[in-house]
Amino acid sequence: MKGTGARPQTRREWRLAALIAVVLLPLAALSRPGGVAAQEEDPEEAREAAEEAELARRDSLRRIFDPAAAFEPLDLPDPGPFRDATGAPGPEYWQQRADYHIRASLVGDRIEGTERITYTNHSPDSLTSLWVQLDQNLFRENSYGALRAEELEGDVRHGGFFRDGGFVISGVRVEHEGEMTVPEYRTEDTMMEIILDEPLPPAGAQVEVDIDFAFEIPETGGDRMGQLDIRGGIIYQLAQWYPRMFTYDDVNGWNQSPFLGQGEWYLEFGDFEVELTVPRDFVVVATGELLNPEDVLTPAQRERLARARTSEETIHIIEPDEAGDDETRPPGELPLTWRFRAEDVRDFAWAASDRFVWDAAGWEDVLIMSAYPEESLGGRGVSGWERSTEYLRHSVQYYSEEWFRYPYPVAINVAGLALGMEYPMIVFCSWESRGAFLFSVTDHEIGHTWFPMIVGSDERRYAWMDEGFNTFINYYSGIEFSGGEPILGQFMSPAQIAVDTQRPGHAILTPADSIPEEDIGVLAYNKPAAVLVLLREEVLGPEVFDEGFREYIRRWAWKHPQPADFIRTMEDVSGQDLDWFFKGWIYEDAVLDQAIASVERIGDTTTVTIENRGGIPMPLEIRILYQGGDEQRHDVPVEAWQVDGTYVLEVVDGFVRNVQLDPDGILPDVNRGNNVWGRGIIGRNPPG
């Protein structure tokens, strides 16, 4: 964060701050002394030497430029009736639907519930079984995620395992065409397969599935949910809390896979009717619109909410000095049932506390709210959660006006244990976040409304289309909010991306669960966001890029795009072949290294030879400084690299004193030392 000196606080921010050390320490190991004799004497040194040799081999490959390979078309899936060659959904595109009616109770630290899933098969296939996600099973002591965390010595992101963790499934029933049956079903870790007595026909047939479930709420739920003890009370953040359908699509059929903690979700859209029964002294905020405020709110709270809905300024529904008072709850002793409805969403999450401070404001017809404990208020010159609703309102308005209108009636930020997590209409952020970090994490989590809550990406396979796209729009939102400078933008600066890509690793396209945890911040968040900034600012230009990006969102709102759909849409709208761009930056672990090979003067002509020494081609700007102080800039299109890895520029206007590549430092070139020739550099130096 520019100018604050503060240390990162969210899980993404502290990981990214540590990446320089993670990257540079292995490279330093390459200089260790030792020979064959030492390796024979010490097997550990021999193993390290072999790993270092393999690292060097992989690094050399990513620095080889092959024009034919770099510019050959991407091997994308063939278009067809489901997905068009333009990147749009095809004329026969189909998508499944899952609607939920859930009744659940908070009993101590336990959730007890029953749900009815109405599943509609719009596919052309007959389905012999249904696959259901049981994500709470991650927290069992012997889950696949627990075993993986033990092997990887994982942190809280993979934590929360305990003896009584996981779902208790006490009943499963299936109703089809009015006939109720008890099906055979089997569970494996976080997956359940329900075997249907008869195949579910294609083209709109429906089946209803009833599941009775319960679970103990984990204290630390994998950094996504859990319990937070606060002064005089508790905050529950409830997510991944009900059995929910896996996605069945035209690309992979059923997308069942175990939830391991790092890779997120791929979910069907539907409507939710949810009834949540909690102790009377608790306040609940949730995905969707509250249907019975007269039953669960006081007259004063209902009046304050009505004022907040049309107010640009934040209005307290529950003041800090009111939190926890009996007067904030309707009179009586019995538990209260809060009823919510959400339409066209892929998930449902909620939070409950007996000590919430609650405030709200409005933007157009969206009610924007925050719920947090008194401990989250700012102090000593640092703002806190009293600005959360202001931040949230900025983000909802900015993303609506820039990309696609926010489609839901509410937007809520909840302080609690989770450091930063997103769900439809509601996000969870750390109760400890303050200042610019609170803005950043709030902006990021609500930004997920667009990816993947509206554009229903497959997060587990393609994290870059979720976290990366979102971090990209966050970059510009931060600039808008701050009045000119990106907030936390240093994590995706060209210099930082160059550092992050020095060491061979994985391509951005790598599935989330296959990315080492220390690399997830770069490969899922910052590098894809920085790549999109390059595509917007340096390749297509903002006007063309923005038209394509908006069209991609419009085409795939409430649908399930694949990488090919995004690439083809951007090519369709821009009218340009962009395979070379996505190949190097997304599909491969290549590097950008453009270098001045030589500068020679013969007579009145100065010949500047540029080489592409990395695996990625990019357009280039060359700055020429003459003896008398005059300056020229020459633009080199990416097509200059199609024949070979060399570009020759001849200058005849005078005596050349200095040559500089990428003089404004906009490209993540991994070796800026070979970007300059001569003496007397003036103007802006590249960031280093």
C-alpha cells in the first residue's frame, strides 16, 4: 500500500508480501558450492543439486523464443451448437438448475436442518444419479483435505479439522412425478452420489431431493466460516453449510471433485427460500431479501432501514452502544425465525451474532449494509468498520457503472473470523481489518459478485477466471476510490510480476488445487490481473478492451463460461488474433525478456538490434536519445517477432547517445539490465 507503511492483514495480502522471499531464496541456493564428490558423500546435497539442475533446465526452456510456436493458434475446443465460435453461448446452449428450500436452526454451536432441492435436468442426457457436495466433511479429522494439509503442513486456509467435524446425514428422500422413494446413496469424503431408481429424462425433467442434515460449527472453518468470540458474545459466519448440487455441464458432465480447501466452487444457479431459527437475542444477515422484518426487527429498526435505503450517508440500524441490549430485539423469550428469499443465485450464506453493530445506506434500489462488533471500530487515527458501508457502496456503484449493473436487492459486509470470503449478496471480512486494507478486502470480496456470482466460472479448474478477473477490476476500482493511485497496486506492478515470475513454476491455467499454496497469490490473483491490464492498456486499448470485457459479462451472466469462451469473445469484439497473448501469459510458464543485443554506428546510420530472449512476444517501445538531448520513440508491433527473435531499427537522424527499451517500465521484463545501452539516461526510469 503506497505511503502507509502498514503491513498486509488479509490472507491474500500477507501471502503476496512474502512472495519475494519465497521466490528469491531458492534462486540463491543455485550458487552453493559443491561437486560430484560432495554429492556422493551427502545424498541430501546430491538431491538438492539434481533439483537445481532441473530448475535450470526448466528456466532455459521458458526463455527460448520460437516464433512458429508462439504465434500458432491455441488448441481450443471445437465450437459447436452449445458454444459458438464467437465465444457466445450457442443456439442450443443448456444449463441445469437447482432451487432450494431450506429450514435450519442454530442450536448452541450446532446447525440442524432439512432441505428440499428441486433439480431440473435441461441437458440432452438422461441422468442415472445425482452428485451432491458435502463441504462440511472437509473438517473431519481424516478428510482428504486434512490429510493434504498434514502432508503440506498447511496453515489455517486448510484448518478447522476436529473430531466431531462434518455432516451428519440422517435422511435422504427422492420424489419424482409424485412418488417418494428412499434412494441408495454413497458418500466419499465431501461428495455424495444419490442413485436414482429410474433415470431422470432430459429436456426439462425435474426431481426433488430431501436431505436432513446437521453439523457442529467448526471454530476455524478453513478461513471461510466459523466462530469468533467477541466481548460479551459471539459471531457465527455460516457458509458451505448445506448439501448442495455439483454442476453438470456440456463440457465435463458431472464436475464432482473433493473439496480440499484451496480450490473453490463451481455451482448451479437457482432460487433459495431459507428459514433460519436462532435464539431471540441474535441478529441475522444473509443472502437475499428479508421477508418478515415485522417478526424479527423492532419498529425503530424497520424505520431506520427504510431511511437508509434512500440515504447516501450511513445510518445505524443498531448503534455501537445499543449492540447486545434487550431493546434491540422484539419482546419475548422464544427463538425467532428469519425468512429470506434469493433469486438467481448460486449459493447462500449467512451470519448471526448477539453483539452486532449494524449500519446501512442505499444506492439506487440496493440496500447496502455492514454488521460488525464494537471492537472493529477504528481508533488512534485509523478508520475501522464504521467506513465499511461507505466502501461497499463505492464498489457496488463503480462496478455497476463500469461493467454490469448489480442485480441483487442487498449487499452486506460481515466482520468475523474469515479473513476474506465471498458469497452472493454477502461477504465475510476480518474483524481486525482497518484503513486501506479494509477497503481493499471489502472491494475485492464484493467484486466477486461479478466473478463468479454473476459470471458462473469454474473456480476449481480456472481460479484465474475468478480471482484474477476480480483482482483486475479491483485495480481500477482502487484508482477511482483513491483519486489516481491503485490501492495495494504494488502487488501487481510490472516490477513485482517480473520478480514473481523469475523462478520456474506453474502456468496461470493450472487448476487451483494443483498450485502450491505459496504461489496461489501470484498465479490466481496478481499475475492474471496484471496480464489483463497489459491487454487493456498496451495491446487493445481501453475502449476496445472494455467493449469486449462488458460483452463477455453480458454473454455469460448466469451461465458457465470456459477459457475458450473468454478468449474467443475478446477476439470477436476486438477483431484481433490474441492467441499469441494468451498462449504465453496464461497457457505457459514463459517469461518476457526483451534485450538490446547491439548498437552500431556506420557512417550516418545507427543500427539498433533488439532480441526477444524470453518465450513471450509483446509490442515494444524504444526510446532513442541523441547527443544534443532530443528524443524519439519508436513503437514496435508484436508482429515484428513473427519471423524470428530479432528486430533491427535503423536511425539516421543524428548521433545516438542512449537507447532504452520500455522506457516507462510498463512491461514485466525479467531482466531490465539488458534494456539500456549508452550513457545519459533522462526521463522516467523503469521501476526496479
